[in-house]
Amino acid sequence: MIVHATDLLAWIETNLPDLDTDRYHPWTSGPTPPGAPTARIEVTITSLGHEVRRVCVRLSAEPIEPTTPSPRPR
């Protein structure tokens, strides 16, 4: 059971896909760079007498090496 917000954070971290640390930086929010693996976390909060609230967080892990090819010299 998740009792505190830190429990929720620990659960999310445990359930994110493992990353190859030689190929990717840690998970982060923000713009998704080309070639980055992504994860989407959706949270719904329901409580008697309150409207349902939802939030979606998109995470990505930037590749350490760029994945887009360099332009060819002319």
C-alpha cells in the first residue's frame, strides 16, 4: 500500500523500464529528444465529494550519443 508521496515516487522508479546507463542519461521530464525511450505515467485521484483529478507525466531518457546521422560533407 502506498501511504506517503515518497512511496508513490519509489513505486514509479521501481516500475520504470531499466535503462542501459552506457547509452542513456537518467529519466527526466521535458522535451523528448530524437531516439529517446519514453514512459508515460498517469495518475487519477478520486475522493468523495471532489471532482476526479488526473495528471499525466511524460518522461524520456536522452541518448548519451546523438542518434541522428551527421550531415554528409559535400
